Amino acid sequence: MDKETIEQMKQKNFEVKKQILEKIKSYDKLIIGRHFRPDGDAVGSTNGLAQILKLSFPEKDIHVVNEDYSDYLAFLDDDKSVFPDEYYADALFIAVDTGTVERLSNKKYCLAKEIVKIDHHVDDKPYGDIFWVEDWRSSACEMIFDFYETFKDELKIDAYAAKCLYAGINTDTGRFRFSSVNGDTLRAAAGLLDIGVDLEYIQACLDLQDYDYYKFEARVLTDMKITENGVAYIIVTREMQKEYGLTNEQASNSVSYMGSIKGCIAWIAFIENPFNDEIRVRLRSRFMPIIGIASQFRGGGHDNAAGATVYNHDEINDLLAKADEAVKTFKAENNDWM
Ligand SMILES: [Mn+2]
């Protein structure tokens, strides 16, 4: 999206942000939720927002409530509260980083009095009484920081909120490398560092892993294949997950190991579900969008980072053929692509 359009959209959305702040003020109870199988952005944006609101409105009852958690992101101190159905009746539910209601971890969202959606995924199934969606944003955390900055006079932030938001921006941009990064992203990161983020500590929490786990990385690099026109892919089988004792998160992360191969502008991981015949697909690309392929296989997400689901090896082959064709077309139409 070009700079001018982004500026216009941001100006237009100022009113929506104001409505969201007013809505927040009008409730005593706030419940904040995110997508299931939470990543750094989901955990960071929900906890960061909750902390900003707790500091700014200490009299309100504010909780991040979800049904699943991430071990990898335990250093961001997730709130693990559980509340009965009745608790929701007079609450405002704020859904962050979640494109569709089906993806919400907390299934009680529908019991809340009203729903606010704050998100950066491509919005093909809108939901919520108020929704603020900016799909060019690098991360939901960048949006939460923007929300704080917009209403700085009324809102407070601290080092814990900054840590959460920085961790989310950092992970959702692949350490500030993805094409979704723009000046606003780096300005947000800079603002968060000014508030006080211990960079060395965060990088250690995010990047250090047990030595044994590197053997899985080596296996991915050994077993992966490349299609004729340059789609790198790996099938992470049930057996592999068992052999290396992988969590769901670790199995999914395999896609990132294939991201720096010359000539491969799309890379895809297929992760077999250990309990049923579902195969989760994680798609990544540079230069060309990959979301169009994902949406043909029950998926969506962002232009260059999307997810989908397939159910058998015929569908894997079908998806790979389509991705290979897209890469072929892109390379043919962009002779100077590299
Ligand atoms: Mn995100």
C-alpha cells in the first residue's frame, strides 16, 4: 500500500480509535482476547494493551482471558484467569490480532455485552461492534503502541507493557526483516526502547533454544525439497514430531528455516496434526504475495505470511502446484526480480 493511501486511512481511523477509547471508558469490566495457538504478537499485544489500560484506569477490572497459552512466550507473564459465563454479561470484549471470530481462543467472547476488534490481518470476515483494522501494519503490537501514542495525554505505559509490545513487533516482523516494516514500525520500536526495553534479555528469551532442538532444524534442511520454479517446502510428519518431541509451536516454526534460500521466493511448511487428518500449512514469501494460495485452501492472513489447512497429500500436491505456478509467473513477469 502506498504512503499516501496509508496516511488517508490513518486519518480516517482516528475517529474509530476515539470511539474505542470512549467505549473502554464506559465499561468497568474489560476482557481482552486473541487467536488460539498464540504467537509473540498475540501474547504481546493483549498483555501490552491490558497493562496500558490497567495503569490508565486502575479502577477498572481488566483481564486477558484465553484458553491456550504459549510456553515459548511464558516470559511475558500471561494472565491465566478463568471467569464464569455470568462474568461476561456486562463486560467489553476486546479481540486483538485475530482476523475471524473462529480463530478466537476464548470461546466466551460471544457472551460479552459488546466486542471491539483491533487487528492487522486482511479483513474478509468482519466482526465486532467497533472494529479498527489496518492490514498494512506490521503487527497488532504496532497498532497498540499507536493507540497509546494517539491518546498519550490520557493513557499511561510502563516498561512491562513496552517489553510485551516490543516482543510482538520483533517476532511478527521476523526481527524487522519483513516487507510489512515501514517507518511507523521502526518509530514504534524506537518509542518502546525509549520507555525502557532490555533488548539483550528479550533477544535471549526469543532466540535461545536447547541444543537438541537444532537437530530438528538440521533435519528440516536435509528433508526439505524445492519445486521446479522455486518453492521450498517441508512436510513435518507425525513421526518427526514424536522423534524430536516437538510442541506444536516448534513444528510450525520449521517454516522459518527455509526463508533464506536464493531463488526460493515462496516457502511452505505442512504440519501433520498428531491427532487427526488435518494438515496445517504455513506459507511465506518475498517479493510476491502468497495469501491468494492460502485463501484457496481454507486460509488467510497477510500478503507474505499466511496460513491454510489441507486434509491429504493430494491437496498438498495441488497447493504446491499452484504455488509453483505463481512463482513461475512472477519470475517470468519480473525478469529483474533478483
Ligand atoms: Mn500479528
